[in-house]
Amino acid sequence: MHPRVFIIAEAGVNHNGSMERANEMVKVAARAGADAIKFQTFKAKTLVTKNAIKAEYQTKTTDRQESQFDMLKKLELSRASHLALMNTCKENSIEFLSSPFDLESIDLLKGLGIAKWKIPSGEITNLPYLRKIAALGQDDPIILSTGMADLGEIKAALFVFTTAGIHLEQITVLHCNTEYPTPMQDVNLRAIQTIKETFPGIKTGYSDHTQGIEIVIAAVAMGVSMIEKHFTLDKTLPGPDHNASLSPGELIQMVRAVRNIEKAFGNGLKTPSPSEKKNIAVARKSIVAACNIVEGEPFTHHNLAAKRPGMGISPMKWDDILGKRARKNYKKDDMIDA
């Protein structure tokens, strides 16, 4: 059986600093059937310098005059906000996750009892950060996003974990492209297989930033064990990620599609399924009389035919029937029972 895909509905910073909106996002993700909702935990002062520039996609969807520091400052979630969101998640039976973006945020989440760590793509080359995660809990699952990374950088990050005693089986490596939205020609889904072959033992997943749900569907069909996808309550809201996010309706469609694909994988045995067995007699053919045949007449290519239904002798026995003599009279379309 194919393992159940773990679906993370990425809220990120699409709450725009509003707890009312963040709580509503939890409820939307839960209703959609996602396994977890993920936020982002950071302090602007420890994440970026005051003069750090924005990404190109961020300048298109936010105030151009605003610095990255000022943009992020408005999107911070306090410890109290984290606790409130965790409580909302509990009430709605969905797992709370958050990506820490700095060392202080790792401590904050650890203090809140978080025991599953999602490392954002930008931290894959942050050695002090990786070491801190590796030292937290030897049994904690780790999710490593690899946007902008090459195989060497992934290997270096995994080495930090394995040398700290983390087993590869605890790690899920997410293929990812860090452009919002990601152009289709840059998705490179085949990299999922490359990661799987390069690092035996790890689980693979896909963090998607394309518009729509079809690339997620393709990744699931390729056998990933985890999917992460941004969603928003309103794509027209100001903010860096809304434009590359799913609407609530699209999130429902994505989860439903993923679950359908899981059902469709099956057990790999090529045998008639329970639902199609009843159609065998209807769709297949039997050997029948092509015309009236009298007793004693030999069966030939001219007086036999293959027609539906398939309740008689299979046409695969055609050569066995040819040349035999009829043991009774047959009318046209009668099934041959020689």
C-alpha cells in the first residue's frame, strides 16, 4: 500500500498580522482535510538587517517603499498568538506547525512543545541554525525544504543532522522552488527522484509555489510522502504570498485530489478489480455460430465468429475449436459449446 500523504496547508504570513484571519485559516485548513497548518515564526530584528532588500516577487505585491524589515515586522506572531493558534488547531483537530526563521524562534517553538521541525529553504545553508535544530530532540521529525539548493548543499545539511545522531528515516526532504509563483518550466519535478536516489533512506516531499493544483497532483503521483502548499482566504489581499496561494475552494479540491490518488495507487497486482468483474461477461466475447451450422459439420473460419457476450468459450480457444465437428445443430449467434 502507498503511504498516506501528509498534507501541510501553508498559512505562512497570509494572516497579514491579523489573529482573526489566522484563526479563520486554521478552520479553513481543517475543513479542507489538511493534516497540518503551518505558520512562520520569526523576529524581524534577528531575521534581517534594517537595509535588507525585498525579493522581486515581494516588491510586486507589497509597498515598494517599505523595507523587508518593516514588511516582516508587521507579520510577526507573539508567543501569546502562537498559543492561541495552537488552541484553535486543537479545537479543530489539525496539527499546528510553524517554521522558525531564527535561533530565538527555535527556542520559542521548543518552549511551546513543538516536536516536528520544518526548516525553510533559506536556512539550509545556516550552520548554527541547523546545529541547533539537530540538538533539540533525537527523535523529532525534521522537514527540510530545499528551494534554491543543489545536491551538495542538501548533503551538507543532512550531514549536520546525521553527525548529531539524527537518523535519515526521521528526515523528509522537500523538493521546492523558491519563486512565487514558480514558472512551470522551473518546477523540475524529476528532481524528486534524483533526491530519493541520492539520499537512500530519507522520505521525499514537495513544497509547491506554482499557481493551481496540478503540479501537486503530479508530485503525489510520483510517490512523495508529504505535500506543502500555500493558501489564503483572499488572493487579492496585499502581502508577499497571496498571489501564489490557493483559495479555500482550491485547497479543498487539492486535498480531495490527493486522497483520490492515494486510493487509486492500489496494491500493484494486475487482476480484475471487484467493480469491473461484473463487466467481463458484457465486454468480452465468446465463440458463436456465424451462420446456421448442422450437426456433423466441421467448424471453420467461415462458420464461426467472436461476439459478445463473454459467457461462452473464449475466442482464445479459437484454434482448439477449428476442425472439430458440430455435435448438434446451431443457429446463427448460438454459442458454441463443443
